Amino acid sequence: IVAHRLGPGRVLAAGSFGNENRGWIAVVEFDGVQAKVEVIHEATKVWDYQRAENATNLDPAMSFVPEAMFEHVLPGPKPRRIVFILRRYNPLLVEPETGKVWVYPVVDWYRDAFPRRDPPGDAFLSIDGVLWIAGADKDFRSYRLNQETGLLQVVRDRPDWHMGNSRGGSLVRVGDWLYYAGDNWRRINLRTGKEELLVDHPRALPRYGSGMDWRIANSSHYGLVALCGDTLYRVLIDGRAPGQ
């Protein structure tokens, strides 16, 4: 089961069961005493993995195993909130307020495929209508969702930014800065566009060679922090904690 917080006492949850990985999506509300569960989608159709067109199958009723969730908000007079559910093929998209569920609308796999289908959820970050996506390797990209086609259009393009099936790469915002941790660490100022390379090679980091990926987050007590394995680090830049 994976879950995404929608608000106080409210989450979107997804899971699967059985040998055929039949899936479900539900909105769960908890008032401090009891939980209310509303199943908004069931995916019970079984895949034939010998079919070449599976990658462009847009039927949301196909079974799935949820791997991660993240949220993207489209700005406007009435902001539109969409939760993406990563799975084997292109992700499922959910509009929690309406219960609508659909598949990322790929027509041509090589041209339209979703940029990254690998977890974790914190490799994706929605800021002011722009979806930032971390690569596992050296960099990150940004996209806007074309509401006519339903497809992402690249804004900040970087070649060789992600290696498929690799689960490294993490993003977090601290103040005006967006931070990225992968094989290198970098940041971009969201207001000015200034970019800085912070760590140019993983050999410069603790626990090099452990095979574990770095995850970064913003702590209300310590500012920018980083997790590798079971060890949490406070991150200082020029001797100072970002955001403090």
C-alpha cells in the first residue's frame, strides 16, 4: 500500500492483492475516532505480458502494483490537484476531488512516455505549476502539463539526466532554493534561476561505496537534512544551514 496526504485527517491510498495484482484506490478520512474509506477505483483486468502494445494501454482498469505517489497542482482561479501513482507502465492519474482516474495518455511510447517511472515519490516536486523531476544520475528536469494533450512538456531540459530502473535522486525546496541529491548535488534558485553545483562526485560524500541512495528533506528544526541508510545528516552550505 502507498498513501499520499490530501489534508488533515485525509489521505489517498492505493494497493493491490492476489497473484494478478488487482488494484484499488481509495480516499481515507479519519476524524480521530473512526476511519471512513471510500473506494473510488478498482483495477481488475489482467495483463497479457506478451502483448507489444501494453505500454500504450490507456485502460485504467488494468491491474497494477502502486510504487509511489506524488502530487501536481495546476494553478488557476480554481487550482486543479492531480495525484500521480507510479506503476510498471505509465502512471495512473487521480483527481481526488472528483474521483476521476485515468492513465497518462501515451500515444507513441518513444515520444510520449512519462519521463520517470521509478520511485521514490520525493523525486517529484510540484512548484507553482511546474513539475520538477529528479534524475538518478546527474541532474533534474522541469515540465508543465499541457492540459489539451494531457502530456508533460519539458521546460528545463538536461540530457543524460536519468537512468531507467534506478531509484536514486531526491528533491526538496528550502526557501527560494530547490535542492537535488543524486550522483552529484546541486541547487537552483527558483526566483533568479541561478544554479550551483554543490557536490560534483559521490566520493566527496560520507558512506561512499555503500550502494545506498541519498534522500534530502527540509526539517523545521535543522533546515536541510540528508538521509543515507539509517543515518541522518544535517547539511551546511558555506557553514550555514539553508533556510535558517
